[in-house]
Amino acid sequence: MSAVNTGEPQVDVAIVGGGLVGASLALALAPTGLKTALIEGVAPDANTQPSFDDRTTALGNGTRRSFEALGIWSQVAPKAAPIRRIHVSDAGRFGFARLEASEHGIDAFGYVVTNRVLGAALRASMTTLPNLDLRMPAKCTGVALHEGYVELETEPAAAPLRARLVVAADGADSKVRAAAGLAATLEDYRQVAIVSHVRSSRPADGTAYERFTPDGPFAVLPLFDGAYGVVWTLAPEAAERVLALSDKDYLAALQGEFGWRIGRLLSVGKRNAYPLKLSRAETLTGQRVVLIGNAAQGLHPVAGQGFNLGLRDAATLAELLAEIVRRDGPRADIGSPDVLREFVSRRAADRDGVTRFTDGLVKLFGDTRPGVPLLRDLGLLLFDLSPTAKQALSRLSWGFAGRTPRLGRGLGVMP
Ligand SMILES: Cc1cc2nc3c(=O)[nH]c(=O)nc-3n(C[C@H](O)[C@H](O)[C@H](O)COP(=O)(O)OP(=O)(O)OC[C@H]3O[C@@H](n4cnc5c(N)ncnc54)[C@H](O)[C@@H]3O)c2cc1C
């Protein structure tokens, strides 16, 4: 930990973690004029960048609006595949439901993009910001909390950085969260998601398939070039076996599991595995520290909500800081307990709702007790017949509950 320093903070906001959520916050803060530093441990173009890999992310409509307002949607859109319909089923059983975007008066439920594309757009935009001190690769190794500022140490060693407010966007295993003494609960789902890109004899046509199996969900998502992003969730032991298969055997196993809805599976790219956990910080703020994105809550990808929710954390924080600066001027204390309390209150309903919904979905479809699968199928059938239930689900694309941040409505953060 660093030596005591009585000097003025060099920056207003220090963001630790320049993954999808931290980088989005850096862009969102730009119009506020706040001096911001972003500390990211991995070089942005490195293949090892954990946030910007080959995973596919389903972006909701609120996220698309936010990216439009942040000025990066035009770079993302050419490589984004719209989800025009969703087909949900319970593997090997009769229950299924269909959702058509046009029936809900929207063009698409969301857009599927690879994280690498998102990373490139965020990075290109960040390098143009005059108020942003980009420190990458630089790992945050020490956090010292003081009354008027927080001091961060980095590796490779540089002079400690003092900030009025530190934002932890350093992922589910957040070191800043731990250093600030903020507890988190962790639940291991004992599921591993194997993610791959697949080509088949029937190119993607805007349909996303979500099939629930006792081992976890199986999602097949359309990609912009006609290929599919496949997320196959398995128990850890089964995942290990599947990962060891040759490409040919893997495709055969995938075909056996998913069937022929998208025709014959022809080729597959690299496979990546993600052990799935639910992590949840018990409190979102500490002394001059705020948690956002996976540092606040890391969710199961079953409903494609983790990044969308994390972006709303970033959008809400940027909007709140913009309000404070506008009200109290550029010397406003943006890390005061009042500001942090307000952030917690604005995020509570959305965060709670999405976390419970996602966790509940994993547990409901993983439940094999007698009678439960039948009830589930009846539920899916009723859902298929109920426009109100479908409307409620399509709302998820915008945010779960509480106020939608200005960015999510396509507006700039400054009122
Ligand atoms: C298989 C899978 C599929 C998913 N699909 C979807 C989807 O369809 N839709 C959706 O909304 N979400 C999805 N998600 C969730 C989404 O990927 C995450 O919510 C999102 O990546 C969280 O971003 P983040 O920036 O908060 O954290 P991360 O992506 O974990 O980024 C954290 C960053 O912090 C950096 N860092 C860590 N420690 C330090 C340190 N000490 N110093 C400096 N830098 C540090 C890391 O290098 C990294 O760049 C999916 C997740 C998985 C696993």
C-alpha cells in the first residue's frame, strides 16, 4: 500500500479495468469535463484481453441506444446481427415458446456482436478523448483510502495516482472491491459454457434459439456473416470431455444435441470455456469507491444480461456525476457519501430484478425433481399464448425496472 500523500488528487475519476464496462464509462464521462484516468492491466490489442475475446454478446435495444449516444454504434452496426425472433424450448420435451420482434413493434430484440468488435470500437473512441489519461497496460496493485481521495498503485511502477472517486470495473474477481473491504457472495453453478462460432448449411436468418437442458442452457445466436455463435453449457466433467473432442467429433456432438433446425453443421472455429458463477457484491459503494459491471455483479449468461446491466451501471454513474458537476461546478465532491448513496438507490431495482430473474431461470430449468419439468413446459406453453408475458420479457431489452438512464434513451449524459 502507498505512502500517505497530502497532495491534491490528479484526477477526478480513476476507472480500474478497461473491459466492456470500464471502457464504456470512460466514453460516457467525456462530456462531463471530469478529468478521468483508465487503468487496464492488459494491452488493448493483446489476444489475452479477457473482456474483448471471441465471445458473442447479445446487446439489448437500450445498449444499442447507448452506443448510438456514445458515437460508436456506427462502427459496431456493420458487424451486428439483429435478433428478429427467439425460439425457446425445453430439451427433449414438448414446451416451447416463440417471440417475434415485429409483434412487439420493434425491429429486433437485440443485436449479436463479438466482444472483439466491441473492444475495437471502444478502444478507437477512447484514444480520441482529451480528458482521458489512458494507462494500459498497467495493473492496479494497491488501493489506499484517504479522507479526500483514493491513491492507487500500479504495475509497472509509476507515481501513485490520486483520484476523488475510484470506479472498480475490474471484473468479477475485483481486487479493488476486496481492497475497499466490500464483501461479495459467490455461488458456483457447476456449469461451464463452451463458446464457439459455427457454420451450417442454413445461414443465420435472425433467429436466436435458446434450449434449456438439465445441464444448463444451449444458445445458438445469429452472427452478421451468416455464421452462428453457439453457447453450450455443460457440467464441468462433460465440458472437459467435449473440449477434448476433434472438430469433427465436436460438430457431430453439437448436431446430436441441437438437432437439424439450422441444417447440417459444417465447420467450427476455436472453442473457449467459461466456468459459470454468480458473484454479487453485498454493497455497491465504499469510501470513495463505486463498483460497476461484473465487479458489482457477475451473472450467468442464460439471458444475455450481464453486459447490458453493467452498461446501465456505467450510464447511471456518468449521468449522476454529470448532474453533480452541473449543479456544484467542476470542483464538486463527486465521491461524497451523498453521491454514492444516490448511485446505490438508482441502481437497486434494476440490479436486483435482473440478478433474480437470471438466477431463477438457471435454477428453474436445472430442476429435475418429479413434476417440475411438466410445470415448466406448461409455463412455456402459457407464456407462448400470453402477449402480456411476452411483452414483459421483451422489456428486458431496455432494462428491468427503475429509471432508464439518459444514455439508454439515446440522450447524452449532460442534462
Ligand atoms: C459465455 C458468456 C456469454 C455472455 N454473453 C452475454 C450476452 O450475450 N449479453 C450480455 O449482456 N452479457 C453477456 N455476458 C456477460 C458479459 O461478458 C460481462 O457482463 C462483461 O464482460 C462484464 O464486463 P466488465 O467490463 O464488467 O468485466 P470484464 O469483462 O471482466 O473486464 C474486466 C477488465 O478489468 C481488467 N482488470 C482486472 N483486474 C485489473 C487490475 N488489477 N488492474 C487493471 N485492470 C484490471 C481486466 O483485464 C479486464 O479488461 C456473457 C458472459 C459469458 C461468460
